[in-house]
Amino acid sequence: MFTAVLYCISLSFLAFSFFKDKKKTKEALAKCWKSFENILPPFAGVLALIGLVLTVLTPDLISKIIGAKTGFLGMFITSIIGAITLVPGFVAFPLAASLLQKGAGVMQIAVFISTLMMVGLVTMPLEVSYFGKKTTILRNLLSYIFSFIVAFIIGMVVS
Amino acid sequence: MKFLKRYVLFIFIVILDVIILLTNKELGINIFLNTSKNFLDMLEVIPPIFLLLGLLDVWVPRETIIKYLGENSGITGIVLSIFLGAAAAGPLYGAFPIAGVMIKKGARFSNILIFLGAWSTLKIPMFLFEMSSLGYKFAVTRWIVDVVGIIIIAMLIDRLVNNEEKEKIFKKHTA
């Protein structure tokens, strides 16, 4: 659905652009190809890495680890899993909801959700190619620490 | 040789996959299936995004971006960055190429970071889904704390990364 809308928007922009200025449109297409070609190597690597990691770490395995532990250690474990894996929100939220029902702590789940969204160890090579090492490491590190703050606040509000 | 160097991560992972395939056939096959699915998913979403980026690059003048997201854009720049990120969909790596064009067009460094933060945590479609699965208290609290958090994180990184390093990042996208 989202993809269809995206195609409609970009293709109509392309048609509009072509209608207004053919030379500029050609230029845009050349730029489009060049930026894709530039990013393909780290992108292919990251996609392969995600395929490997997500197959080995199944939601089943993840849920076992989170369900068994509590306290700060549990939070630490969930935060590490969240930081490595890149589960889309549409998978992560139902998973988190079912874990909560099974008795997992709110803070453990909150830190999991937050690191899942903000910290991406497997996408780091890609991020470095855009923003350099320092910014990438700082962003991921600060987001990791911040995830614990978010979790504590959510824990206080919800429970 | 240059080709090998560029694709070093990809080649390394594929070799790892093959080793797993040889030792554990079922797991190996699943890895290959999931990996090819990832590539197909990407091939579906990536062409329109890059097409939009190419058009954006050619049609939107640098002055416009500087005016609304540049050094002196102030609160407008912050609010606009949050809005742009929150209105998006898709995984965080989809935001990187867009951020790249923003850097090239003269957006302020801290606004780029706010955009990335908003994209990763504040997406509206995901927020609605989160409310229904984890409850409004959880979702609303997270959203509010995250707005404050991503701005603070962006300001912090903006301070910690010096001008020389910012210049380097800028050059990556203009070369």
C-alpha cells in the first residue's frame, strides 16, 4: 500500500518534471542512478547481515530470553537485542504486547522498543558511509543511553 | 580489486552464509530465503525513493533548504525536521539517503540529526499501531519523552562534532 502510493507520487513528479524541463529530468535521473550506485555496496552488505542475524535470532528465541530474566539484567539483555536487531515496528509491537501479557516487565519491553528503533548496530556501516564514524558512534551511543531513560519514565507512568 | 574492496562486507557475509549452509542445511536455506526476501523488499521500495531524491536534488534550490532548515532556521527548522521525519515510513536506513541530500543542500547539522531521530522514533503510522498494541499511556509517554530526547541528543552531537569533521561529512555528499 505504502509502496504503491510512493510509486504514484514519484512517477507523477517524474512526469511533471519531464513535461516542464527534459534536460533537468535527465540530470535528475543521472543523479538518481549515481547515488544508488554509490550506496549499493554497504547496502548489500547490511541487507545480507540482517538476513543472517534475523534468521539466527528468531522472535521465539528473543522471547525466551526476555521472558526468563527480569530487573536491570533483563533490561540490559533486551537493550542489546534491540540494538542489534532491526525488527520493523509492525512486528515488534505485537511481539512486545504478547511478551507483556506473558509477564515481562514494562521497562524491559520499553528499553527493547526504544533501542530497536534508535540503535542499529547492523546498519552502522551504512550510517558511517553517510555521516562518518564519529557522528554515527555518538548517535548510537547516546540513543542507547537515552533508551534507558525513556524506559524508566515509561515504567513510572504505566505501572 | 576496487570492486572487492567496496563489497567486502557483502562478500564476507555470503561466505559466512555458505559455511552455515554446509554445517546446518535447514538454517542455511532459511538464511538465504530471508536474505533474498530482504533484497526483493529493498528493490521494491528503493527505486521511487531514489527517483524522488534525484528530482528533489535538481528542482529544489539550495536557498530554499537553507532558509527553512539551515544555520539560521531556528525553531522553524527544528519543528520542520521533526515533522518531516514523523511523516515518513520505512526503516531508518531509508532516511540516510534523504539526510544526505539535506546535508548537500545546506541544512543545519543538528536539524539533520533531529530528522533522523524523528524518523526512527516518532513516525505517525507506527505510533497509531503502538497505541493499539501497547496502550495509549505507553505510546504517548514514549512519544513525548522521545521528542525531548532527540532534540537533546541532536544538540549534544552538534556540540561534540567539531567544524572540521562536519566539513568532512559535507564533502562526502558534494564530491
